[in-house]
Amino acid sequence: MSLELKNKIVLITGSTDGLGKNLAQELSKLGCKIIIHGKNEDKAKKVLSQLSGDGHSYIICDFKNPQNIKQSFSQIEKLDILVNNTGIWDEQDTIKIEPEKIIEMVNVNTTAYLLTTRILLPVLLKSDYAQILNTVSVAGYELPDGYAHTTYTATKFALQGYSEAMAREFKKKI
């Protein structure tokens, strides 16, 4: 597989801040056509204006409400690379974290990855370059000393398992 990225269409979830924003900026310098994703349109437009080249776009979808994912991402007709990057964090202990926050973290950190991937797989499979990259976190494969953040860790371990299973399932397809 060639590492030539010019004109590759790349969706990066959670790309209005942090790592996702940096990835969008750097990949645009390599000639990629970026689809920014976020939950705030003003932030998405700002990132869009900071990208190199042209042909970029954005999608607004709040992953706290997974029922919106299909409608939001079904509009994508061509895609070469999916970078599942979105995520939220909460440091509260298991006994202190509110049940609503647990549901929110599962929806954003795990469910959104699974649903976005599922919705976009038929589109990705049409590309000769099809790639899926899941941003997991060290919390997805080990428990560092002095670190628990149980709910966050659970969402990331689930994502690591999903990533490994997907790699096995699509080893010869993607």
C-alpha cells in the first residue's frame, strides 16, 4: 500500500480540538481532503479555515446522542480513511460518578466509534485505500500505576477489543 495521501478523503471525529485538530491540520498539508467532525459548528468552521488546501468539509453531530450518528454520517458518499478520535474524560471514582456521566462516556468513547464505523464501512470498502484508525489511549490496554478512572478505562478497553476484532475480521478486506 502506498503512503501517498494526496486527495485521500479523511474523516476525523472529534477534530475541533486537541489531537483531532492537529491531525486534520497535518493531513491537510499532505494533500488530504479533510472532513472535520465536532458538536459545535463555529469550532468546526474555525478549524476548516486553518486547513491547507481546499475541498474540505465538516459534519456536526453530538455523540452524546448516538441516535443522530446514522443521519449525520450517511451523507458521506466517498471516504478513504476514517480516524475515530473523539473522546471524553472523567476522573471520578466509580462510587462518585453519576450514572448519566457513565452513559455519556460509553456513548462518546465507545458507541460512537462502533456506529460511525458501521455506518461508513460500505463507503470505505469501495476505496482501494480503506483505512480505519481508532484512537484508544494507554488506558485501553494497561492500567498504569496509581491510575484507575474505572469508567474511562472500561470504555477504552472496549474500544481496544473492538479494534483488534475489526482488524481480524477485515484483515484481507481493508
